[in-house]
Amino acid sequence: MEENIISTPAEPKKRIFSGVQPSGNITLGNYLGAIKNWVDLQDKYECIYAMMDLHTITVRQTPAELRKRTLELLALYIAAGIDPEKCIMFVQSHNSAHAELGWILNCYTYMGELQRMTQFKDKSARHADNINAGLFTYPVLMAADILLYQTDYVPVGKDQLQHIEICRDIANRFNSLYGNVFKIPEGLLTKSGAKIMSLQDPTKKMSKSDENPKAFISMMDDFNVIAKKIKSAVTDSEGVIEYRPDDESKAGINNLISIMAAVTGKAPESIAQEFSGQGYGVFKAAVADAVVETVRPIREEYDRLIKDKAYLQGIYKNGAESAHRLANRTLKKVYKKVGFVVE
């Protein structure tokens, strides 16, 4: 007798949304803390990755440079291993739903919530001559980015959890008024390398906007420059290679160990043990070699891709169409709920 085999439909993949601003050269920290982890997520989740150009203009940009960097960022996404056949990749400003939902959510967000955001405080201090309304409402647009796609998870480092919390607060507030409109997203804490610190001030996160070029490694840096920056990284006078993450006096060497861990996949403790008893010079040289060999194949693929403008254009156009279809389902629902006449 033949058995009747009943096949059950596969569970739909959970959805992820994330993006990077094309506001400067992408750093090793951006790659290790975000893009590298996205590559690992693309087989398990339905992934949407954007070039977040709307967010960049809270700080003044040179238009031609912004356009150039947006295309470079897309090429870097693909060179790093993000597969256009598996993921949606698009330019944020190519989907007007982000700005439209951003405005609506502004009307459901309180001034006090935005005043507490640490990023607003930090950027206001650094750009005192341009404290604009966009900088203040930046987290609302970020919430719109996430909620448009009924996102399940947002890959973040611990320092970005505040943005997920305000997004959840806005979504819950809207849902309590209008019913189950938005999926409530969760932060997906990234693995080792999620927070790479400045090479010159290891108490601060590595930033592409740092005024000291020695403080960060750009993915576009010459390989010799990368090695020099690592070899001149701030350490301490103790001269002992130990991983003590809670010891601020070891912040410099902890950062180098974290970088080594992120590019090799080894545990920080095993790296410290491997180089125990050796000098900082030897260790820095090893870190420099490991980083250069990590960056090299990405750069080689990037150099090939950036020459093929037609290919990149096809990727972001197709991505925008897919993103627009998904986003419009949510936006139409929102429009109806708040009382707009929907076409």
C-alpha cells in the first residue's frame, strides 16, 4: 500500500532591513560591524539592504560626491558578497514611500522622545552651525525605513538599540490607535566585530567622519596605508597582549584583538593566547596582514564592478521596483487608517 505523503508548506523567511549611509568612504568598522554580517544573513532571511542617501543630508554633502559614493556603496555591497539574486538592494531616495511614511510618523512621535536620542546630541555638538529639523527627526525616518517593509529583524550593534526602541514605541503607539498595522521589529545583535573602535582614540567608535584619517581604515585605502594605520594604532605602555574588555586602560589592544577576531573568525581570548609574550609590534604586523588579506578580494571585485555602470544601474532599478511594491502595501494601509482618500 502506498503511503499518502502530505507536504506542508515551508515557513516564510523572516524579513531583515538595514542600510548604510553613502556619506563618506566606508570604513573597516562599517564592513565588519554591518556588511560582513549581512552576507551571513542572506541565506536564512529575506533581506532588504538600502543605500541610505536620504539620511546623509542631515549633514551638508557635495552633490556630485554623494551620487558617486552611492554607486560605490552598491558596488561594495556586491563585492563583499551580498547577492543581488537573493537580496533587494536599492537607493533609499528611489522609493518615495520612505519620506511619505516618515512625515506621517512624525505626527505620532513626541518631542521628548527625540530630545533623548544620543545621536541628535552627538551630531548637534559636532555640527553646531547646522542643527536642522532633519537631524532632530532622523529617528522617525529610520522608523519609517524599517516599518514600511513589515520588518522582523534589524541587524544592529548595542549602540544602535536606542533607534530600535523608538521605532518599536512609534509602531506600538500607531497600532494601539488603528489596529495591527505595523509588525513590531526586533534588534538582531550582530556578532563579533559589531563595534570597531577608532585606532587613535579607542574609547570612540571608528567613524568615517573622524577628522583624523589615521583613526579609521577606509575600505578604499591603499593596502600599504591600511598597514601603516594599524601599526600606528594607539595601545598602552603595559606591553602585554591580553584581552580585557572591561579594562579601559587596555582599550587600544582590546580593539586590535577585536579586529583580528572579526577578520579571522577566531575568539578574542584565543588570539590573546596565541600572541602571549610577544611584543605589540609583532601583533600589529599580524593584524595588518590579516586585515589587508580580508580587504584584498573585496577590493579586487569592487574594482571590476565599479567599471560596469550599466550592471549597477540594473541592480538598483530592479531593487527599487521590488522595494516599492512591498512598501506600498504598508503605505496604502496607513493612508486608509489615518483617513486619507486612497486612489
